[in-house]
Amino acid sequence: MSKTLAPGIVARLRTHLDRLYPPSETEDAAQRLAAACERFTATYPHLSEGGSPELFDETDVVLITYADQIREPGRAPLQTLRRFLRDHLSGVMTGVHLLPFYPWTSDDGFAVVDYRRVDPSVGLWEDVRALGGDVRLMVDAVVNHVSAESHWFARWRAGDAAHDGWFIDLHPDTDVSGVTRPRPQPLLTAFETARGLRHVWTTFSPDQVDLDYTNPEVLLAVTDVLLFYVANGARIIRLDAVAYLWKRLGTSCIHLPETHEVIRLWRTILDAVAPGTLVITETNVPHAENVSYFGNGSDEAHLVYQFPLAPLVLSAFHLADTTTLQEWASGLSTPSDSTAFFNFLGSHDGVGVRPAEGLLTPSEIAQLCHLATAHGGGVSYKANPDGGMSPYELNTVYFDALTEVDSVEPQSVQVDRFLSAQSILLALAGVPGIYVQALLGSRNWHRGVEQTGRLRSINRRKFDRGTLEAELADPSTQRSQVFRRLRDRIRVRTGEPAFHPNGPQRILPTAPGVFAFTRTTPDASHSVICLHSVSGREQMCVVDGAHGAYADLITGQPYRADAAGGLAVSLPPYGVRWLRQTSGA
């Protein structure tokens, strides 16, 4: 079948396909996949030569941003973004998650019209590749669904035989009550087609039409798209909403074995043709389901989003109590040193609360929902099989979510609290992702909601570069204070080997107002004691088993353990200390 692919890779492709399709379809699909891989390696031989033996390290910090996040007259937004990163964040943000930059019709990019084009309003593939030359580029593979105006769906509606079976249409009376729904609207959407009215599977919205992966032609077409992204500079492939990929009536249609098999197939291909390309799965679900996408530690995702972190940290600050956060973090682990959590606090989707189910009580989740709405934000809900509704995500920026409503506290206190939360994110084991609105100290964008009529717009504000630069240059503004302090904090993290994503982590027992843990270098050469106050009152910590002298990586302040092995540290309100031993005596 293939002269350039290793026989073992070809055999693995067949094995994956055998688990997905009947024998009559497997051989043809396997031959075509192998041929696609051969073409790719022949065209891009440098990508198959092997990546770095280390997939990630302490220097990896990813900025999550839209392509048109920062605009200026006469320049493509992708070029403006690259210039801003070079001017302000060079060597600080080593990765960029570029949210969907393809032509789209809704959901701010997640209803893709054409996977292979860059939206001309943001730039060209040349601009994407240039950005990928500066940073490790993460791109979205929005492969569960396409826009209802995409050319693939248009051909299906027109009766094009080549696209027959690419989408799922059912009789409107079909019982789909057991299907897991992330949205409250009906699962099926009616469309006029060349064959008459058809009711099509739309998991997320009537404008986002699900692909049917039971048809191997769909798998082959999407695999070709993934390779196209890698060819154009992607070094991390984000599989958006991948938990819903495979549908089978009579099941929940989420986390099906076939979905995991498709991910394993893609991992096999990427490891073969572009080793070092990372796969990250976006599955906004409870923790036990989420971590299943690590597979056995070498065959599915390299990175899995750490969804419970955002709501647990938010709740800890509002309760001034880290008990639940400590208990949860104590049980965290990954299956291998080639896997890590992708830690984040808020994103373009706000703060997911479904992953907190079973960790926070219903009343604690309800309190978080109240805080979001009290700040003028909102709550998005999902439909339950029993016909009821439950909270799915908080539509708010993280800064406002942390702040008490009608608070009269000084801006400096609010910034300190925000920095303490972000410091937890930066210090925990894993690769940190910083949403651009957090980096820029944004507040809820109410005008955006008024303009679009969509709750999610509240934390998707876009910026004029001149106005933004002026705010950042003014040290009195909240935006400037957050940006400069958070940038400095990131620099501390990336300069400390104990913050390697795979460095061991141990949660320390403390008073409820403090979240404390140690991080240790992978070679066990030294550790850092990380202390984070979630309280507006001074907190006294005593870390047992400490010896000798320490220095705070953030401030340089010295500390010394007593003769009994106790290290006493006083934390001011929302204070943070990252303590590295400077001597053992």
C-alpha cells in the first residue's frame, strides 16, 4: 500500500478503520489515507523529520485570542496582532490559540463556511504562517459541524451524489430524547433540499450542521483538512466539541467509543507525518469524562482542557475557602509524561459550570450563576433528558466574576485578587492558557451584548490598537496594572524549571483561606512552595518539613525555616508567594 510509511503505521491505520467501518469500506479508506500521508511527507519533508524530544516545558504559555482581536486602520488584523505580540509579549507568550479565522456565519467563527480559507477581513494564510513562525500556533479544527451555508452542506442539499451521507437527516418523529444536549433548542432543524424537506442533526444551533462520520468520506475529507492546517503552521490542533463527533441512535451520542477511535486515528497520522504536533481535546464535561481523552497516555490527546479549574477557583475566592479546590487538586494526575492538562480560567465561552457538577454543591453553583447575572452577565443553559434545564456556562469575564457586586474596595485590591487567581493558574501542573480579556484586564462588555443580542459577546470585546496602547501606557488604568503585573508573573513562571508541566505537584494542608502546593522539577533537583491567598484578610501559613533559607521568586523577599522545620509565611490579602530554597542550612 505504501512505500514511505512504516509498515506498522499502515497496520495501525487499518486497525483504526476496522473498528469504525465494515470490511467492505476499510481497505479503500486505508489506501487513501496512506496515500494522503505519503503526499504530505513528500511535500513537507521537514515536518516528518521529528520534533523536539520534549513536547512542552515551563516556557509554554498560550494566549487565547481572536484573529481580529486588535485592529488598526490600513492593516490586516492578523498583522496587527502579530505586531502587538512582538512589541509587548515577545518571549512571554510562546504560544497562541488563534480562535477560528475562517469564513463563518455565526457563533463568532464556530460555524465554518470553508475550512481552507482565511476570512479575508482578518488576513491571508501568509499572515497565519508568519504568526506561526513566531509562536507555537494552536488552531481550531471545528470538525463536529459546519455552517449551514458551507459548500459541503450546499452540495448535500442540492443532491450531489459525492456528498450523499455527509449529514444526518431523520424523520421528525424520531425519538432523540436520550441524546446529550449542550443547548436548549431542538436537535433537528428543517431544511429544504432537492429531495424535499429534511430534518437535519444540529447539536449546537440551527446554523451548525453536524457531519456524519459513519461515512468514511467525511473522515477522509476532515483528515485532509487537519493536514492542511499543519502544512500552514499549526503545531497544536484543537479538536473543538469533539465529544459529540460520532452519533448512534439509542445512545447518548457523547463520548462514544468510535469518537475515541477517530481521535486515535488522527493521533497516529500526526505522529507519523508531523511528530511534535500536539492534539488537544475540548470537552466541556465533568472531570472523569474529560480525562478519558488522554487515552492510555500515548494514543489520544496530548493536552486536555482542565475545565473544573475555573469554577472551583472562582468559588474558592467567593467563599474564602479552598477546601474543595484542595481535595480536587489532590487527586489530579495524567497517564504519562507526554500528556498534560491545559489549565485556564475563563475563555471566549466564559466559565463552564457543568464540569463542577459533583464537585460544587447545587447551591454553590447557583451562587456562581447569581454572581454572573448580578454583574450584568448571564447564564447559558443546557437541556436535560428529563426536559429540564441546568446551567452550562457563565457568560462573564473572570475579573468581574471574582469581584463582589457593588464593591467599594479599591481597584488595587481587585487587581491583587485577580492576580492571585491567575497565579494559581500559572503555578499548577500543566500548560497555562491565558484568555486575551484576562491578560488585558477587561470588564464585562455590556455594549457588545446590546450590539449582537448574544450573551457570549460580553467577554469577546475587540480593541482599536491606538486606544488600547494608550490605556496600557497609563499606569493608573486597571488595564495597564493587570497587563503589566500579569506579564511579569508569567515571566517568573517561564524562568522556573519547577513549573514544568510534568513536574510533580503536592497539595499542602493549610488554613481554608490559602491554596498551597509544591512544584518540583522533573529531575527532582529542587522544589518551589506556592502559596496563594483567596481571602481579603491576612493569612498566616506554616509549611512543615522546610529547611534552610528561601526567597520569593516574585518579590525576592527572603524567608528562613525554624529549627523545627517550620517555614512561617504571612500572606497579605490575596497575597502570593512562590518560594524557592536558596540554601539547605
